[in-house]
Amino acid sequence: MFGSTKETEDSKKTVVTSPAGALNALVKGTVIEGTVRCDSDLRVDGTIKGKLSCQSKVIIGPTGMVDGEIRCQNAVIEGAFKGKLYVTELLNVRESAEVDGEIVTNKLIVQIGAKFNVACKMDVGASSNGTVKHFDLKSATDATSTAAKVVAAGTAEVRN
């Protein structure tokens, strides 16, 4: 019982779970090139060049920079992002952010002062049964270019 060194089969099995609210961090000065995957929140104060897939929230801090593709549930951008961003729920772009590229999100907040130069498609994040829909970024780009051609031709103007 207490002094036994005998191991059982159950003691050899290890189950790794991430605690609720766990936060991964990539600190300033760190550069990662390639593919990053995580299940819990990720804060980026360094640099990622490549693909990032997160099952939770991605936070790009004021000194953070991502150049590539992000797929996540929620995102907060305070630093720089360039590339394709797929957010199934809420994208929050803070006043210090610089965002360039293509975005697909369900909900969007852009604060005054942010540099936000994107092609954006909205309301495609989650269906009524809670499953994630597949993003169709090509149709968002096609709609943007079609609207630009119509305005350039002088035949119609669409204002939101």
C-alpha cells in the first residue's frame, strides 16, 4: 500500500487535458515559422509566419505580428496581421492594430484608430445548430471585385 513500488496498468495511463482558461504565450522576440496548432487561448507578442489553428481565442498583442493564415473561434488584434483570417465567432480589432488581407468572421468590432485594409465577409461563422460552416472566401473576393467594377463603370453605386 504505502511502501509499494509496484505499478498497476492504470497508473501508467496518462490523460493530458488543458485546464479551462489556459493561456499559451509567444513572447516578444520569438519567431515561429511553420504551422502552429493549439486547443486553448494563444497570446502572440512575438512573430508567427505561417499557419495558426486555434480551437479557442487568439490574441495578437501590441508587439505581436502574424503573417499568414489564422483559423480560430475568437480573435483580438492589437498588433499587426497580414494574410487570411477565419474567425467563427467574434473578431475584435483594437485601435493600435494594423490589419491587411482577407477576413471571414461572424461578428466584427473595429475600434477608432485601427488600420483595417481588408476584404471582409461576415455572418458565416456558425449555423443555428452550433456547427461551424465552411468558409467560402472566394465568393467574398468575387463580390468585392464585382462591386468595384460596377462603381468604376459608373453605372451603379452601393452604400452601406
